[in-house]
Amino acid sequence: MRKQHIVLGVAPTKRSFLSMEEAKRQKDKFMGVIRQIHPDVVEIVDIDDLCENGILYETEKIPQVVEKFKKAGIDALFTPHCDFGEEQCAAGVAAALKVPTLMWGARDERPNTDESRGRDTQCGMFACTKVMKRFGVQYSYIWNCETESEDFKRGFDRFIRVVAVVKTVKNLCIAKFGARPVPFMSVMANEGDLATKLGITVVPVSPTAIAARMDELIQGKDERLAEYLADVKGRMDTSSMEEDKVTRAAAAKLAVQDLMEKNHCTAGAMECWSAVPILGVPICMTLGEMADEGLPISCETDINGAVTLAMLQAVTLGKESSFLADLTIRHPQNDNAELLWHCGPFPYSLKDAGCQARLVGGQERFELKKGDITVCRFDDCDGKYYLFGGEGRAVDGPQTNGTYVWFETDNWKRWEEKLMFGPYIHHVGGIYGNYKPVLREAARYLGLIFDDADEQGVYSL
């Protein structure tokens, strides 16, 4: 997998005439907490070298702080309030940088008295967010809570994941392997709009280039191929396939990986079944294996599906694999469950431990593990972009072929209505974990219409 790297600028602020000693105490507390959250992913850039105790309260320091953060190439900004704060400082830095910005301040312990004045933190944040709005700053907010609370830790964690999604989308380059299958009008996407509205680029790659690279690997008896082939056979039962077909399926994965890396692509959309005559073997296994490499690829040249997969992988900070499934049939006994299925492209890492993986005709066969799952779909219609999102869980159900998981929701009827009346298709993305709040917030930053599965939309008859 390919872990995310997030550069976070931290610019604490205080009111000039309030206690520096108390502000520093607050700063030391929250810095100690955030340095422990995803330290392998988040690089923190502070202002300790620019401001007294690393706290911004002098307006003349704004240009220096901005310059340092720009030079560091920060992906996001955190402006914690140590007390009431200086809105002109916090908003001035945020307005100059225009990156995702996080607002928060620790809950005040006591009100003002005749003997002493409190921090007035919440009061100052109300003022600051108004200025942020005036300056056109897009910001997130963790509600006014204690530094040591789970609310703060969870909020900070979610913000980092939001930043990862936004950064991924704005830097996304998709390898488009071939054309869409002729019958699939539903997967059409506007590549021009994706580029101009979201910064997503699409690079065409011919399936013949995959086939040519496969032949090179096989004929050259590449050591990588031999090693990878042994790995596949060690994990999957390939006994139903001819040896040369298994070899070709393994070569396809390496060929696709080489071409994606050559074209600097971090996601892909594959023509798949209609390209079998060119490739000589179904490409299904490749799609699942590439997801486990951190380079997710959608089926049936579904470009919007590729965006969906990239977003889902980003919510895990690049640590877990996403999968693209067909919405197929309802559970025979469970009215709130649906079969998420596809012919064999799911990531091996998500396989249920009690299930034997098989490779049949170049297509994987296994059931996914139990656990909470977030499902979403990025899609468009009439120049508007939408992100459908909701959470459920994997449950027991009848066995079937291909790769699959039975997915239970709180109310499938409502989900089905939302999907039928929205600008979506039969493909949805899935990721293990509960990430709807992260996707909802990321959609706000990206200018997408978030379509919440938990909210009733148009009713069916």
C-alpha cells in the first residue's frame, strides 16, 4: 500500500492582552495530543521559530508565518485558539493560504470573576469564523471540547482523513485502459469537466500496450514474474486453470502496474471483459491485486468509479484497500441487505479468513470478511457532481461465485430509492470502517453535493 503524507501547518493564536502563561499551557497540551495522532502520516510544521512560544498574536508576523507555510508546501492549516485569539491573525493566515483549515479551541474551565478573567475561547471562535467567512476561507470545526477528550482526538483524526481525500482528488491521474464497453452508456464520464472542476486528469492507455508488456515479461522470463506467480499460487487455488493462463494472469498484473507507474497514474479504469481477446485472459485478478498495491482500478472503464475508489482509499490514509462492486440482488431472507458482487476483482487483503481463494478462468472467487463497511459513489449529471455515502455491515448470506459480500443497511428501501433517483449507476465503492462523516466533509471542500444515505430522498411508489 501507498501511505498518505500530509503536511499540516499549525498556527496557534491568543489575544494579545490575555495571559501568555495560560496560552502556552493550552498550546503544550494540544500539541502533545496531535503529535500522537498518525505520526507516520502527518508532518507538523509549527511557528515556534517565528512567534513568542510559537503562538501568533501580532499582525506583523502574518507574512512570515504565511511564507514559512508556503515554503513547506502545507496541505492543510490548524488554527487552534489558546484563548479568545486574534481573528485578524488566524483569518489572515488562512485567507492567504486557502487550504483546508481546522478551527478548534479547548473548552473554558470557568467564567470570568472579579478576581480573574478566563480565556473566553468559545467566544473568540465565534468571532473568528465570521471573519473566515468574509475572507472566503473554507474551514472545518471540532466543537468546543476538552483537549484530552475523545471528541477532540476523533475530530482531528477525521480532519486529517478529509485532507487526504481532498489532496488525492486534486492530484488524481487516472489511467484509462481502453474504451467503455459498447452497451455501458451508464459509465460515460466528462473528462473535460473532471479536469477543469476538480483537477483530475485522464491518461489513455491502450489494452494492446498491456498485452505487449505481458509478452515481454513472459518471453523474457522476468524474475519479478516468477516471484509473483509463486506468490499467487501460494495464496489462491489455481488448479482449475491451465498453467500458461495462470502465468498470463500474473503477467497482466505486473504489466498494468508498470504502465500505471510509467504514466504517473494513481488510479485506473479498465475495459476488462471486452478486452479479453486482446489480453488472452480476463483482467479481473489484476484489479484486486492492484488495489492491494494502493493503485485501485475500476471495472468496465468506469472513470467515476475510479474516482470513488481513490477517495475511499484516501479515507484510510492509504492503509486499506477499497473495492468496486455491482449492486446486484437483495438478500433472500434479509430485507435490509444487498449483494455487493463482481466477477472477480476484489482485493485479496479483504478476503474472509475462513474462505479459500480460488482463481477460475482468471477471475477470483472468495467472500469478503465481516465488519463495518462504508459505501459511496462519486458521479455526475448535468454538470453537477455528487457523492452518495452511507454505512452498513457485512452479514451472512448464500454463497455465490465471483467475489462478493452481503451488505446490510438500517433501511435498504431508503438506500434503493436514493440510488434509483440519484445520478448513480450499478457500481458502488466500498471500504471497511465507518467514514461517512469524513466523506461528507470532503465533499464540502470539493464542491460536491453530498447525498446522505440516512436521509430520505424521493419516495418510490
